[in-house]
Amino acid sequence: MREFGLILGLPAIAMGVMLLFAPKALVRVGEQTNKLYNIDGMVYRNRTIFGAFLIFASLFMTYTTF
């Protein structure tokens, strides 16, 4: 279970940080990997809320795995 939390938590931190500080870079990554991750317009319109929530949730998940 600990590994599962880390596998989900650490990439979620990276995605949250990218949503807050480098959304254009995340769009470029999303365009290149469109089959794996489809960026929704609503997420970008509310990127601050989604990014902050994603960082908080992933930090909580990472914390609870230790």
C-alpha cells in the first residue's frame, strides 16, 4: 500500500506544481501524450484551484504512506 501511495502521490505533486507555475509546459506535454492524458479546458480555467488541491491531496497521500 505504501508503494501505491508513492506511485500516485509523487506524480500528482509534479502535476499540481506544473498547473500552478507552468501550465503552458503541461499543455505541450499533454499534446505530445494525448493518448495518455487529455487536458480539459475546465482544469485550465480553474488551474489555481485544481493545482492547489492536487498538491494538497498528493502531499497528504505521501505523508500517510510513511
